[in-house]
Amino acid sequence: MARIAIDARIINTSTGRYAERLIHYLEKIDKVNNYLIIVPTKDRTYYQPTNPNFEIITVDIPNYSLAEQTSFLKFLDGLGADLVHFAMPQQPVGYRGRKVTTFHDLTLLKTYNSDKGWLKFHLKQLVGRYVFRRVALSNDHIITPSEFTKQELQSFFPVPTDRISVIYEAGETTASDASAYKLPFQRYIMYVGSQSDYKNIPRLAEAHQQLLATHPDLGLVLVGKKDVMAQRHDQLFSDRGYRNIVFTGFVSDGELNWLYANAAAYVFPSLMEGFGLPGLEAMSRGLPVVSSNATCLPEVYGPAAIYFDPMNVGEIASAIDSVVSDESLRQSLIEAGHQQVAKYSWEKMARETLAVYKQILRN
């Protein structure tokens, strides 16, 4: 019996879906080891264990902070864990116990997010580069969600291949009721998620405006919190006179289900991803996916999407047009999407992760 800690401080974020599903299925498949689930105090009730071997402990230490390198290090040392799994790369580089880290992507090192401010972002990027290198070279094992991310990580840092495992995530969604969301149009394409610079939302909006010439009734629905970047895009599109674009802000699960059920297509214009979970979740909900051909996305979506060059607005518009104009193509993509989603499983992800734990503990 081992004492395993999981640093799930990101559990109530978009990337936290990974941590939440990992813990959920570990509870089902591992009745032997004891787990300490580390979350912020504000998320203390976000996850409730059902397995008596799982215990929640809280800590309030910001990511990429000095306190993470000092106070969090002291906190971890005091746990007496046989193994710590960091669900994100940010961690105390001085921790000397057995450890495994999941690198979801390297967007922090390769992109610029203007919502953080130039100085703040580049300071965070500088700290991130140092931490990522130390983490990559000092961890007992690294997990990545795609072959692309594995290869990209190795292009930055000389991590031996036998210390990296590619463990795919999944796009499973739980069924729930739908609640109608009022829109000023009936036909629409949609995007769900953050609107950071690398998500490429302005080019998606420009492509949508081109489509209005042949599809004047087609809307674009951008689902997600109305944060700083969404507000900037809203103002930008208003200044440019763009039409038929709705920023929903936060929506309930029921409203999100309704939006998925009634959309013509899901469009994912991102310039960089480590796995591309949103597209798989759209497929699982019966939506055809029109996707960027960048980074890992063709690897993960396979033949179940229509692809475009995310830097080419005309190509984005053409790809969307091919799906919304051809019902036969749309239906074939929906069917291919169901088949693609079936290749992935959160439970399989948890079992493969548990196998990594056992390997490290044996060594």
C-alpha cells in the first residue's frame, strides 16, 4: 500500500477536467493505495471522494509564485507521500521525493497572451521556462496527452523516451437535460472555451463574416466566460461592424447542451493545442467538427474532422461552408465523430496512469 498525493490545484479550471476525471476513475479502480488530493480551499466542495482511501487536503498557494517554491515545498515534504503526481508542470523544483508530472502542452513557452500584460506574461514565461526544464529533467516520469506534445517537449529538453508516456485523454460527456438558450438566429456555428490569443478567435470571426455573403442567416456563438479577452474581442468585432456574433458569457450545463444540440457545426481554430479536448467533446455530443490542422489536432481527431490552415481566413470560411452547405457530409462527420470518440476513455487514461505510478513505486 502506497501513499500517493495528487496536486490537483487546477481542478476547477478548463485543464482541471483532466485532474477531476483522473481522480474520479482512480477511485473506481484502485482500492489498495491511499490518495491525498490537494486542492485550493475554494474548491474544497468541488470534488467529494466516494472511496474511503481518498482524502482531500487544502492549500492556497498561487501557481508560478515564490510561495510555490518555498511554502508549497515545505507542505509537500510534510505529507510523507511515497509519490506525488503533479497534474500540471508548475511545482516546487526543490522537491526530492518520487514524482510524475503531466505536461498538457507548451503554450506558455511558445505563445504570448496579451490579457496578462507584456511584462507580467514574459516574467511568467521566464519562470515557466526554468521550472519546465527542471521538472522535465528531474521527474521520475512525464505524461503527455499526445505524441505531438511528447515530441515538442523533447525538442525543448533532452528527456529520455523511456521516461515519457503518451496517455490520451477522452471526450466523454455525461448526459443531462437541455435548457433553451435564446439566440437572435436559428442556424449557427459554435466555439466553446477561452479566447486567449493562440485560440485564434479573430480569424474565426472574420471567416464567419465572409460566410454571411452566402449564408446571411448564419450565426457564430462564442461560449465561455466574458473575461478580458472575450471583452476585447466583443469590442473589436463591434468596431469592425461584424454581425450575427453572440458572446454568451457563462452558461449552465443545460444551456450548453442545448447549444450543442442545435448547432450546425463546432469550429476549433486554435493555433496550438496539447490534446484538443473541446473538439472531442463536441463529437461526443453529435456535432460535426471543423478544425485547425495545427499541432496535435489531426493526430487526435483523425478522419472525423474537416481541417483548415488556421492562418488562412479564406480556408477557414471554405471549410465551414463545406459542412454547413452539405447535409450528407455533415452526417458522415457526425458518425465519424462518434467512432473517433469511442477510441478514447477516461477510465483507460486512469488505468494507464496507475500503471505509471506502480512502475515508479517499484523502482
